[in-house]
Amino acid sequence: MIHPKTFKEPGTRLTISGEQYEQLVKKPQAVLWNRDGMYGLIPCARIVNSIRWLADINKTAPFPLELIFTWGETEDIPVETGQVLERDG
């Protein structure tokens, strides 16, 4: 398994932009979201689909190159698993 890219965001909305966005475009990987000790996973397939969707949208009108996810879009994972993934990532 390719380790997910970890983001710490206490809110219910995660925005990925700038250099972090560019890194995901070059090397798509799942995202591990640490939300004040709770962990959610955004699968790699969802990241890739979001990047493609944003690229298609930008063909017709320029939008900021940023991915926005809500906590409800994540797959809940046990805290212990999240801690191991975060530590080993």
C-alpha cells in the first residue's frame, strides 16, 4: 500500500491547494485527514477523480486549483490505524 498524504485540519472542510495540490497531481495518493485525533481517509480514486474534474472545469472557466473535501466524504478509520499511518507516512 502506498502511504497516504497526511493533513491536519480541525474543521469539517479540508482545502488542498498550492504546492500540496501540485504534489497530488504529480503523484496521486490517498489522503489521511487528522481532525483533532479523529481520522478519515479519502481514497486515491476519489483524489484522482477530483483532480480530473477540476482540470475539465478549468478548460471552460478558470477556477482556483484547489481540492475541497468535507469530513462527511471521508471513510472513517479507527484512531489506532490512523495513528500508525500518520506515524509511518
